[in-house]
Amino acid sequence: MLTDFEILLVDRDELEFLAAEISFKGQRLCQIYREEIDGKRGNLVIEFLQDLYVIAHDVKMIMSLQNFNLVVEQAKNSIDAEPLLNT
């Protein structure tokens, strides 16, 4: 279900652009962001997160590929609509 996903726009210090962070059932899953090439938007990158933030209950990371693709597209559209940071 698409309601199992959440997209947050986050500002990472090392990036010139906002990143879209995707969570699944409350657990952070990945961040999507654009590389910077000479101050311009470069290629999209997806970084799957392996960090210390784990919610209290186990989340089985099993999801519909179709729904995941839809959420990734929504995240991409969100970051493409954002201007450069620190300009």
C-alpha cells in the first residue's frame, strides 16, 4: 500500500540539493538526491540507508515493486521541483 511509505525532503550538509528520504512503515529506507556537477543538477543517486535509527518493532522490508517505483517517482519529482540550496 502506498500509505506504508512516507517521503520527507531533507537537507544534507554535504549536498547542494535537497534529498528525498523514503520511509517504509516508519523505518528509513533510502534517500534519493542529485549529484552536483559544476553547480548544476547531475545524475540521480539512490542511497539505501543502514544506520542506527531502527524503530521499536521489526519491519519486514517486503513491498510491492510497483508501489516502490511510484514512491521513487514521487520523490524524484519532489526534489526536481526544489531550487539549489546555499545560493
